[in-house]
Amino acid sequence: MLSLSTQTKLAELIEAIADHERVVRDKQEVLLSEPAFSPYRIFGALDKHRTGYLVPLDIVDFLKEFGLFATVQEAEQFVESFGDKSKAKLCSEDFVKLVLPRNPSTRSIMLKREGDLSRPLSKEVMFGVAKIVQAEIDGLNRLRKYRDALSISHDYSTSDAFSIIDKYNSGYITSPGLNSFLAQNAVHTKPGTSSLFIERLDNCLLYTSDAADDSLRVDLGGRR
């Protein structure tokens, strides 16, 4: 059973993940309004060496072009979060998942969009992409403190954390269950927090304990 203190830390992490999704989504919506926007065209512009993938140094150099900054280590963590963890590479499909909203219908429409081919990719479009990448890196840094605080709690375990949200033992995390958990732990939840949190965990409406464990990445000590 999780203590009240540990439950509060879990609630704060969930709220922080939802807030991060809000920030990224706002930047994605601005980017989608650009007539020349096409995710595959943008990836092609970033893949200057025509290797079919981006590596951490590509990310560092890209951000630098727009006056933004990330260390190589931060870029590595970013690429590992969205791409091939074993090779630290970001392919075109991974990149598409990064720049497009997680809403399935919106993503489907935008994947068919080639953009206005008569127009070159503007600096505004590329800067919009850079802002999304920077937001994701900033989010990884910001969320780390919440995950670290929870992982060192002596009574924390993934199974207990999941069970306390899934109080009806359905085997899933749902929006009503999350809303109830957050309300009980005195978190001033913003509208849409539960749905944003679930969408952030790979756009699943229902989440199993294994999936939640993998996405939360809080059980760093291997405890269950």
C-alpha cells in the first residue's frame, strides 16, 4: 500500500506528464497551420547526409541553427525516447510521431499531406519543428525530477501504484480512474489532464499495468 506522501508524488508526476503534453500539443497545432508543412519533407530536409535517420549530433546542430541549445547527452536521451534505443537513431516514422498530434484522425489526415510543393520549407516551418524538439527535451529534463522522487520512495512499487488507480481491479487505467485518484490526492487538475496523460502514453484509451510501467519509467529499482 502506498503512503499518502508517495501517492502525492505519483499524482504530481501524472499531472506533470499531462502538462508536458499540453505544451507540445500547442506547438504542434501552430506547425500544422503552416501551408508548406509536411512531416516527411521536413525529415528529408533534416537528413542532410541522406542516411535515412537522424543521430543526436544532427539534433544538436539543428537546434543551434535557431538559437536553441541541447547537450549531446540531452539529444541522446531525446533520440532514445522517440527512436531506436539500441542504435540511438531517429528514423522518418519516429520523426512523424514526434511532430504530429497523437489524435489518430488528425494524424491520418496529416500523413496524406504533401504540403505546398511549390513553396520551399520556410524558416518558420523549420523553427516550429525546432520548438517541438526543444519542448520535448525540456520536458524530459523536467519530468526526471518527478520520476526520481517517486522511484526513491521506500514504499513505491509499480503494482501498488497501478492498483491504487485501478481501484475496481479492471486491469486498465482509464480517465475516470485517473480523475478519481488525482482528486483524492489534492492535485489541482486542469481540464483534460487524464486524457492527455493517457494519450501521452502512446495514444491508448486503456492502459495495462505493464504498459503504464514502461511509459512512466518510475520503477528504476526493479521493484514490483
